[in-house]
Amino acid sequence: MKTVSKLDYSLINFIRKILIQNTILDAEKLFFFQKELKPLKYQ
């Protein structure tokens, strides 16, 4: 189980690095998705 948690932790760090590199793109995506999903919530 310890090896699995270590793998998960390294995977999270890897994903975090990618997210940090693509912060602007992710922010634009989040803004776009929020804009697209908000109308669905109120229907």
C-alpha cells in the first residue's frame, strides 16, 4: 500500500507541474466551462 501511495503522490506532483505550466490555459478553460455550465444549472 505504501508503494501505491507513493505512486499516487508522484502522479499528483506530475499533474500539478503540468497544471502550473498551463495555468493560463486552465484558467481560460475553467472560465469557459463555468460560462457554459451556468445556464444548465438554472434550467
